Amino acid sequence: MARRLHINRFKTDYIIVGSGLTGMLAAEELLRADKSVLMLDIGETANNHARNLQQIASEIPPHNVSTEVIKQLNQQTAKAGFPRRKQWFGDPLLERWQKYWSYEFSNCSKIGPSTLLGGYSKIWGASCMPPDLLGSLTSLLPSDNDQTMIADVYNYLGIMTSSTLINKSGNTPIGCLSNVEMFVDNFKNKRIGEQYKNWFLTSSLIATNKQAKACTLCGNCLIGCPNEYIYNAEFNLTSLNKYPNFHYVDQRRCISFVESATEVSINCTDTLSNRTEETITYRANRVILAAGPLSTTEILSTSLDLKTNIKLITSQLFSFAALAKNPFNIVRKANRNNIGVSEAFLYENNTIRPNIFLQLYSSNRVLRYYGAQNRWISMIIENNTGTILDKLLIACQGYLDSNNSQILNFYNLGNGKPIELSSTSAQPKPDFSDIKALFNQTGYKLGPIKIHDAAEGYHFGGSFPIKTNGDKYSSDILGRPKDLSRIHIIDASVLPFIPAGPFTTLVLWNALRIVRKLTKLEN
């Protein structure tokens, strides 16, 4: 069936595809520069059942979450349409994208583009790398490096807690629970050892909602903050709507674009009517792609007719638990929030880019999550055994640098055929001996380390990386794919590497750099 074309005659300065962190940041910058902005997005939101979730969570006393309450929260979360987090390491099982996309998977995790207003920021852990590490990583990008924007990125995200590295200052992290504090104290006492000179331990930096009330210590951070304390990009939409030259259009899935000498036309379908035979076209002087690596790669491969494998680099997730070797060497249980975790970075000699990253959680939420699904674990939790294990266990998740992780192959055959996503490279075999030695010296014994399927940690990108002398599968320093002058990619698709650990601030820094460069050139 032929597509019926509906042309929107309204032309804007910029069209932004996607409502995630980079899209919202770009929109705000452009509006401040007095540009007109149209944001196109699928934009699904939760329904009124979300109020029930907030009500239940608001009545929970701090650190008094039973498995029954977890069950209620999970049930209400499902009714509300929120992504459901079933694993303690925060692996969101997102399935909404399957309404709009057809994928075939081979040797990789079953993932898809976000359909939510706010993108993946609705389910992220909100953890951000320290500013000095971001400053080091930006120097590795082939671009005009501007260090002055680092403070702007962190201010935009409302970062809380100290950013000082422990090995430089000796400060204790803010918000850690007792078993993590014991690890940190032991680490500080032993950090002068030669074998630890490449380890850097820091308190977690959390992106928070500046408008939200203070944390109530309900302990439901791994479910999703009911008080909207953890930042997500949807919060920015209200402030953007105050600009008369900003327009947000939801229920739009962008398919392709056509660039001419004077403008760009971008073709979309209406996801509400699901009439795939109808195309709605919008026009702008420039288009900014901020839809996330999967959607952005699909739009580009469709528009440029790239029917070959496109490589996406990943930062692979791994996880394990650690048990205190001396059960009597435990400290009191701290009354603090569950997002107060410690983070550790391991560097190779003479490098500024960490190759391993760790997050250290308390184990109480681990047990309660599994207890909500298993009656035997539930019985343990409801007895004193659960309280003891809370103090003895540290639950850890980590990420590997993209140099040590698998490659994803993205294959868009077109003509309505499923997109093929696969990993053909072998599972990485990183050297975890330093991690084992570190935990052993700090009083903990490691359990088995599981390396998860490629992309299961949702850290991937680099399908059109920034290069100085690139090809058709790369971009210039303004995020423009080869031979295009009005299309700009600002999401993780343009990163030439994915660092171990949280990399959102790196993506935002690069997006801010591109947008400010554009407005400066146009003025």
C-alpha cells in the first residue's frame, strides 16, 4: 500500500527527535538562543495508577519495606505502565517498544528503543561520573575541547553529594550503608599499598530533581522514586513549554529524513492511530537526532539506505555479591537512602580512562527483591537472618570499557523486515584478579562473577562515531554524518568509545558542545 503524505507547512529552525536527556538539554540551549524548536517523540506516559504507587510508597516508614509491600509496589508499577525493575542491579525489562519495532536477536540481550517521554532517563540509575574524570575523558574526543561546559552539565542535572575522590582527600562517601562503609574504611586504610595505586573510590553522584521535596528515606530507589526525587528528563518539559517558540508533538515515530540545500524534511508516522501507511512530514532548517543509539541508527540507515552491518560498541555489565569474611566485624545499620552507593574505578597504568567500574550496594534491597518473588527467600527476610545478611553482604554491579566489551551488529534490511541485532564477538574474558584481591584485602570474599549479555546494561552507542577523517559510518565534530550538513547527532551514537561506568555526563557534554557551536556559527 502506498503511503499518503501529509505535509506540515509549519517550518521551524530546529527539529529535535527524542525527549531524553540530550534532547531536552539541546532544546533549552536553542530556545535560550532565540531559536524555534519542534520536538518529535513517541512520548508514552504512565496513567493514573501511578498515583496509587506514590501513595503506597509515601506511607512506608524509612527502611521498613517488607516483601509484601514490594509486591504491592510491583503490581501498581505494572498497572501504571512503568518499566519494571526485577533485578537488583537495575535491569529494566522494557517491552513497550515491541508495539512499534520488530527486532530479531542473536547472542545479545533483547533490548529496544525507548518509547517513554523522557527516554531511558525514566529508568536509569541517575549515577554520574566525577567531574574531574569527565574532564579527562572529554580530552579523548576528536573535537574542540571546552572544559568550561563541565560545570554547566552538572548544574543541569542537579548533582548531589561530594565529587572529591577518596584517594585524594580521604573523605568518607555520603549516604552509604554500613556494610559499604566498612569496605570503604578498609580501603582507605590500605589505599597506600602499591597494588591499589590505580584504584579510585568515590561516593556516588546522583542526578536529582531540583524541584522535588527532600528524600524521605523510603528505600525504594531501585523500584523508582515515588517522590520524583531522582532526575528524569520529563521534568524539563514544563519549563520548556514556557517558551512561545517551543512545540512538543507526541505520538510521532520518526522514520527517515531528506536533506536539501536549504532545509530538512523528516517523515513520521502517528503511533496513536498506528496507520503505518500514512506519513506526516515536518520541515526545519536543521534536525538534531537525540533519540538514542538504536532509533538514531535506524533513522540514519533508512534515510541513507545503509543495508549493511553497522557496528555499535558496548560497555558490558557484570555483577557479583561479596560476603564479609569476619561476621563479627560489622558496624551498625545506617539510616540512609539506598541511592547512597560507593563507586570504584580501576585504571590501567598511565591512562586517564578507567577500564573497570564498580558500584557497591547494600544487600537489603537485593534480598527483598528476590523475596517478593520467592517464598523461601521471603521467609529468610522476615526472620532475623535477613537482617544479619543485610550487614554481611555487598551487592555489586560493574561495567567494562568498550575496548573490553562485545560489539553489536545492527542490520536494517528495510521493506518492513525486522531489524537484526546480534553480537558475533566472543564474550570478554577480563582479568578480575585485581577486584578479587581488593575485596579480599578489605575483608570480603567474592561470589561468582557473571558477565551479562551484550547491551543488557544499556550502555552502548558509537554507530556513527566522531572522527577527524571519517567515512559514511562516522560523523564530524558537529555530529554530522558524511556528506550531510543539516543533520546533527548528539546522543551516544557519536561517541568513539564507551567508558566503564556512568557516561551520561559525557554524552551531555558532547551534546552541549555541538549545540553551542551551532548557535555560535549561525549568529
